[in-house]
Amino acid sequence: MVDLILTQTLNGLASASSLFLVASGLSIIFGVTRIVNFAHGSLYMLGAYLAWTLVSAFGAAEPLGFWGGVVLAALLVGLLGVVIEVLVLRRIYQAPELFQLLATFGVVLMLQDLALATWGPEDKLGPRAPGLKSFVILFDNRFPTYELFLIAVGPLVLLILWLLFQKTRWGTLVRAATQDREMVGALGVNQRLLFTSVFAFGSMLAGLGGALQLPREAVNLHMDLSMISEVFVVVVVGGLGSVTGAYLAAVLIGILHAFGILIFPKITLVLVFLVMAVVLVVKPYGLMGKAPIGGARGHGPAEPLLLPADKLTKLAGLIALLLLVLAPLVAPDHILLTLTELVIFALFAASLHFMMGPGGMASFGHAAYFGLGAYGAALAVKWLGASMEPALIFAPFLAGIAGVVFGWFCVRLSGVYLAMLTLAFAQIAWATAFQWVELTGGDNGILGVWPSAWAVSKTGFYYLALGICVLAILALRLTIFSPLGYALRAGRDNPLRAEAIGLDVMRIQWVAFAVAAFAAGIAGALFAFFKGSVFPTYMAIPRSVDALLMVLLGGVQTVAGPVIGAFAYAGLSEQLMKATMYWRFGLGLSIVLLVILFPRGLVGASLMLRERWTRRPEPAARVAVEGGR
Amino acid sequence: MTIDRRSLLAGASAGAALIAAPALVRAQGAGPIKVGEINSYTAQPAFLKPYRQGWELALEQINAAGGALGRKIETIFRDDGGKPEDAVRHAGDLINAEKVDLLSGGFLSNVGLAIADFAAQNKRLYVASEPLSDAVVWAKGNRYTFRLRPSTYMQAAMLVEEAAKLPAKKWALVAPNYEYGQSGVKWFKELLKKAKPDVEFVAEQFPALGRIDAGATVQALEASKPDAIFNVTFGADLSNFVRQGNTRGLFEGRAVVSMLTGEPEYLDPLGAEAPVGWIVTGYPHADIQTPEHVKFRDAYKAKFNDYPRLGSVVGFDTMNSIAAGLAKAGSTDNEKLVDAMKGLKFPSAFGQAEYRAIDHQSTLGAFVGKTAVKDGKGVMVDWRYADGAKYLPSDAEVKTLRPAG
């Protein structure tokens, strides 16, 4: 038994090293540029693929061929980092934080298809490392020498990073920028060069992490996303920007995996997210993280004042609604199906916008409430024998209650940490749906969730969805301009002042969280009856990302933004998916271009255009807001 | 018995043309017959690229021989990205906008189940090519859904037959943590216990799909000191498991029984490190010399300059079975088509197979053999063809498993 414990500890440490390499890169990049680089997992994957190609070309049997290939692969990935930074990120440092996340997500999609086109669909099992092919006997077990080597790599890289950051000028600048970026800029440091070099360095670490996996893991096209979710956990648990914290967290997660499978072989899916949730609840900035200086608010331009739509916009909205109501008269069935889906997504996006825009709480896990709404409906049908109408009423409450519970923990945090905690809760909800086979049918889902007879026809269900979604969106809009909404925005813009005038900011945010969850639940329940079935994928990470994309594409600043974003994004991805097998590249490219061209979202861009067109003087109210911050 | 596919099709379509009479053909529209094919092309490219190629080969041959019912067959491919809800959206779009005559495809079990439920709701034939879940034809089976590939149950039954011959008493199990892995383990345990009541199962590992922590998993299995191991992992998980297991000596002196590992999709990436002596189901493409397979393989190599994978066979057979169904039904009317599919005998690359009338499962089999390494590549040796018809429960049991009848 002791042998097993010791060996599993070593196994955990070996996995921790590769996690650490990728996580440290991500952490350093975040520290300086405040960008949460979604594409970091893709850089890791490319490191592995490039190493495979180079090592095969140089000859895997020769030490020089192998190690030369590994190092060159890491350097090439660093170079790619430069390209990404210069072409994409440099243009959007001034955009709101989440926009940058969106852009890096676009890069993820593009790199996925590039890797598929370059290396083909088959997994590549790399060669073993020369000199480290065999094993040693440790604790009566055979233990691979390469794993021992990896165990040493982690602390070694940590040491090198420490020296780099403590003893070189570049390292000092990086540390300074991590603490106070504006100040570093004000002191005359070339920020462009610093940002590019930091991004390249972080990318190189990811590439090295990937390249070193070559003798250990088959290189495949799913490495990127499976790595990035794990690395997010590591970085957040360790504390964003802290390299030592990243190492500690990587070891924690690695060891947790190694022992988790001994004790709970079936819940490995959720174990890491449980740990992340616990850490964030107990230590809101991670194990080694510090509260950001000068409040958690980002560096983007101040949010413009949210004003009720003027007459012209209201008229446009009314016309759009009228068109939607009249659509079934002319549109063929398949257009109606698409419209139904878009209308449901519009509510989903609007519910996320409610907490993200006025609430200032970006959620990475909004799909949880969408999914819980869907499961609420399906469970009511399956286990309670309910028909559609009571199921539709019951379902949002399941999502709302989850919102109340999860929200209580989440509103205690802010910024990226809040986002990560929502992600953790979403993953826990997802794993429950996936794992609790008796209740939820596991990944095979629940089938036969069809609407009542009167709503079975495509037109009938369309009107049902349209009616409910429009009412819900209007209710959300009304709330934004109600006292609750104003209080919420006050809490977002200046929590201290809001507290000072007697607003209980946390409590208001908590209410907003629950309302957003409830509204997402309505969308989920409609979606369940629309599709006729529910699956754990409804609350998986990609669905949360979809919601974020819709809101951001439309623009966070306006109430109409998310609705338009939902139509634009869902419509675009559907058309692309139909048109080409390389739709991910097309979608990724569109996202990147949209982010660069419209850094305030589609609606934000059109508003700016209109403002420029009418050449109105800056509204006094806005100036007052800007001045007041 | 062998049937030349081309002559069968030619004969069938000629026969259909005779019976159906030109007027009727015109009444149904002289345009092509449309098949809506939905699959996880981007999410599972390793299997589905060969699948699509096999499909296109069959389609080309069928259309060169005059198509079905005197009309060409056309396929509209759609990518579901591995998400059941997107598959359902495509299904709706294919039926309403593209006016396809029938649906096919599905790789993941939940995608297959979602399309099957949609098909039943919309009364449309759905030929599930790949999803292995038993629920597709049993627990959630419906009138409109037929499945081509040998199911999880059948693959497990084929392997249990061999596993029961081993002296091993203590078994350790490892499977990916989702429905396929769980039911693979469930059937293996149940059937092996029936065949050999004195076996015990000493360890179970369920790594997350695509995320195996191979070193730790191998160590956990090793710690239970089993006599033999049953493996359900595949793809990258399998590669990582094999490499760690080889280095750590997990497989030495132990029998290993493994699902799907003999399929080129999963065996080839392992190269010279392919395990030796594992009992597997798979597809020894280079060594099958039956006339129908040689013909298929030659045509495939000529068209794509590559050897066929199992996916190629599944794509090829699915298309051919659809064409045979159309010919037998003499119509694209879905009710007639479904009736024709019941008990339909169709030519496959592995010989003739049949969609059973009782549960809509095809009798297509799989090859059971041992793995070996030859010229630095994994191959299957000592293999035999296990006819799917022999590895299904009795009719009475099937009736209890399939409430839909």
C-alpha cells in the first residue's frame, strides 16, 4: 500500500510538470497583458505536433535529433506567439477584457482546422526520448525514466523563471508590469516590445510543454481543449500572475488525479472543478494570488451610460418584432426552425447580458442554467409525467434555485475569478448530468421531450417560443431600467460609492445572478421541447462560450446588443457549418475580424457610427460619468 | 455464398424499374434520391474521413450502375460537431429545406439516439451507421431506426467467447467514462460471469474520455494484481495506456482482451509499439481475401490511393444497404422503405448481412483475433470472422429488451 502511495505521488508529480509549463506561460501572459489566452492550449498542441514533425525529420534515435527537435518546436511556437500578438492582440489591448478572450477563442478555432489540414486526422504517437526509453525499479514498481525526467523539469523551469524574473532587467519589467502596467508605461518602457516578448515567452513555454509530451502521449487534435480547461483551473487555483502558485496548483491537481482514480474512479471528471470551487470560496484570489491593485476593474474605457432607447431605435425594434411575428406567413418550414432556435438563443444571450452588462459579472458557465432549465423540463416530463405547460413553468425554477445557490458564492468574487467560479459550478452541474445515469440517462440524455399537441406544428412552437422569449427579454429590459437595475449598475461602476449610499451591492448582484439564471432556464426549457431531447452537452463549456460570443459580438453596452449578437453568431455558425467542412476556420476568422473591426460589438459600432454621423455633442451625462470615475 | 454487388444492384434496379413502371417513377420526381448524412466529421475525423471516402466509393459505384429506382442517389453531408442538438437541427433542415428522402449517419451514441428519436417523431427512415449504443435498437429502439454496426453487446459477446477460454480468474477493467465504456464493461462482466461463474473483477478504472492519466491508471490496475485485463479505451487514450503499460510491465504475463483495438484507426497510430497477443475485435484489412472484400479494397485503393480503415467499410456498407433497401421497397415512400428494411439482405464488404426484422440490428460482424507486430506495424493474426447474427441474445430476450417491438 505504501508502495502504491509513493508511486502514485510520483505519477502525480510527472503530470504536474507538463501542466505547470503550460500554466506558467498562461499566468505570465495574464499578469502582464491581462489577457486570458484561450489559445494557450492550442499552442501546447502545436508544440506537440511540431515536435513530432521535427523529431521525425531530424531522426528520433539521435539525442541531438530528438532534443533539437523539441527545443526548435518550442521556439517555433514562441514565434507563432509573436505573429498572433502582432496580428491580433496588439490591435485590441484597449478593448474590454472579455473581447480579448473572444479573439483568442477565434484563434483556437482557426488553429484547430489548421492542425487538421496540416497533420491529418490520425493520432501521432511520438518516439521515445533517447536515453530515457526504459524504466527504473522504484518501490517494487517499474517507473519510466522519462517520467522521472519530467518530475525534475517542473522545479527546474520554476527555478529558471525565478532567476529570470529576479535577476534580469526584462524580468523586473515583467514583474513591474504585472503590478501596475500604466506606471511602467508612464516610466517610458516600450510597452509594445514588452507585451510582444512576454506573449512570445509564454507561448514558448506552452510549446515546450507540448513538445515534452511527445514521448508520453499520442499527439491528437483534442489536446488543445482538454489542456486549456485543466490549465485554467491550475492558473486560477494558483492565483493569476503567480508562477510559484501555478506550480503548487499543478502539483495539487496532478496528485489529486493520481489518487482520485484510486478512491473515486468515476468522478475524475469533476474532482478538479470541485477543488477549484473550494479554493476560490476559501481564498478568492487563489493560493498565491494577490488582490489586484486599484480595484478589480479592467483597463478598458469606461462603460458609457446606458440610456433607454430613443424613438428611432424603438421603432426599429418594433418593426423587427413585427417582421418576426409575420414571418410564418411567408417563411418556409426550415427558416422557421432556424428562427425558433435564434429566438431561444436571443433570450439565452439576453439573460447572460443582464448579469454581464449592467451587473458587471461575466460568467463562463452560463450554460449551466440553460442546461438546468432543459433538464428541469425533461425530468418533469420523464419522472413526473408532466405535459409541456407545467414542465415549462417548473423548469426555470430549477435553474433559478441553482442560480441562488451558486450565485451566493460567486458574487463574493469579481472579474476573472468570478468567471472561473461560475465555470467550476457549470462543470459540476455538467458532471452531475453526465454521471447520474439513473436520473438523467448520462450522456445518452433524455429523449422524447416533445411539446403538447397544440404546439407540435412548427408555426405553433415558433409562436410559443417567440411569445415567451419576447416577454422575458422585455422583462429583463424593464428590470435594467428599474431601481434594481440602476442599483446594479451603480454597484458595477463604483462599489464603494454604492455601498456608501446604502446599497447592499453583494445582495443586489446576488438577485441579478438568480434572475439571469432563471431567464436562462426559460430558454433552456424551450430548447428542450424544441429539440425533443436533452443531453449533458447543453451545459458543457462550448455552450457557455457560445453565449459569451453572442453577447460580446452584439456589444455589452446596449440592451439590444445581445439579441442582435445571438442572431448574428448563431446564424453565422449555422451557415458556415452547412457550407464547408472547414467551418471552424471560417468561424474563427470571422470572430477575429469582427473583434478587430468592431471592438465594441456590432451594436456598439453602429451606435458610434450614428454618433459620428449626427455629430451631436457628447451628451453631458456621459461626460459626468467619465469624470466621476 | 458471395454476391457480386454490382450485378445484384444492376439486377435489382432493373427489376425495380420493371415493376415500378416509368409513370410511377416520374410521379415520385425524376430528380435524384437524396440521402441526408449527419456525422461528427470535424470532431472525430480519424474515423469519419475514411468513412466518407467509403461512402463516396459506394455512391459512385451505385450511380455508375444506374442508381436506385432508376434515379441517381445524391448525398448531402452535414457536420454535427459532436453535439446532438446540432445533429437534430441538421435533421430538421435536411428534411424541410433539402427535402431528403431519408437520414443516415451518427458516430457518437447520443447523437445517434437524438437523430433516432427525431426520425420516429417525423416518421423518417434513419440508418444509424456507427453509434454502438445498445439503446439505439433496444431500449430506445423505434420503427424508423436501423443500425449497421455490431453493437457494444455484440462486440463484448465476441470477446467473452474468447475470454472464457482463458485460465484467468481475476480480471481488471478499464474503460472510458461514458455510455460506450460503461455498457462495454457491464456486458463483459455479465456475460463472462455467466460463461465462467468463478471469475472475479478486482479493479475498475473509468478515465475521462480523451483525458486518461495513463501512468496513474496503469499503476492502479497493477496494484490489484489481476490475471487478465479487459480494455475498452481507444484512440489517444489507448495509445497512452499502451505506452505506459509497456514501460511499466503491466501486460507482461497477463492476458489482455480489448474492444476495437484491432481496427486500423486505433492500431496503426501505435506503430511498432502495438501490443502483442491481445485478443481484440477489429479489421485485418490486408489479409481478408474474400472476393467481395478484395473487390472493395482494390476499388478503394484505386480511388483514394490509401488502404481502407474500418470507417471506410462502415461508410461503404451503409450506402450499399440503403441502395438495397430502396431497390427492395421500389419506392422512396418511407413507410414502404421501413418495411423493406426489415429483414433486408444486403451486400457488405464482409459478405452478406441482414437488418433483423426483430430489432433492426444488422448482422454485420467483426473480426476477432490477436494483435501482433509485423514490419514495425500492428497487425491482427489468427483472426476469424465473427458473424454478428451469432452474438445476439435470444429472440425472447430481445423482445424484453426492446419495448418498441
